[in-house]
Amino acid sequence: MAEKQYVVFKIGNEEYGIDIMNVKEIGPYQKSVKVPNAPVFVEGIINYRGNVIPIISLHKRFNIEQKEIDSNTRIIVINLKDKQIGFIVDEASQTIRLDDKDVDPAPDIVAGVDSKYITGVGKLDERLIILVDLEKILTEEEKQKIESMQV
């Protein structure tokens, strides 16, 4: 049986997980600069280690009510093709290991998120963790728009 590691993060009251191999870094929230005519879920851009990268609000993308930004708010940076993108989450709480047997296929609709983003639902003790592929959260057209924002 294959075992995978996931980074668990929260958006609202729900727990989500992403494959740790897709995560470049998790850092504290930093205020972004707004970009005119950006998609509504794009918060703006930040200077990340000398590179300008777009920041996406997963609250807006998942259509979940925005929580106030606090000391637990994090930015998860992933590589998308050869570009980096940051995702704002309420908190990034832990890394977990799940066997294939602990992951069920995704139902058609989970917590209001279109299921194309969802790779499955992880079961850990009494918790259900929605496993998502952050690369599939964006359409090809959205990816092109966002890539054009990077310097």
C-alpha cells in the first residue's frame, strides 16, 4: 500500500490536505498589493524571496466566508509549472501520513467545492480531510491570466 504525506490546512471550519510534494514553503501572511482587473479570487501580489508572485484567496475560490486575518493565517507557496503561486489559508496545522486505504474517492460535491479540485477524502481517526490538488483549482485561462501577473 502506498502512503502519502499531506499538509493539512483550514479554510473556515473545514480541513483540507495537499500533497506535501507540491508545497514549496509555508509562511506567515503578508499583505499583498492589489492588481487591477485580476480575477476576484486573486488577492494581489507579494514579494516572495525576491520574486513577485500572485496570492490567491482560497476562501473566495471555494466560496467560503472570509475569516479575519490573524496570527494563524498562512500563505502556502506551490510551484505551478515553472511559476510560484501563494494560497492564503486560515492556518496550516500539521503534516499527516495517509495510506491509500484511508482515502475515499471524492463525492460529486464536497463542502461547496467543485469536485474537479478534489482528489479524495482522507480519514484520520474521527476527522475527514478534503484532499485537494491546488494545480486543478485554476482553469487554463485563469492560469494564463495569473502567470501574466508574475515578474
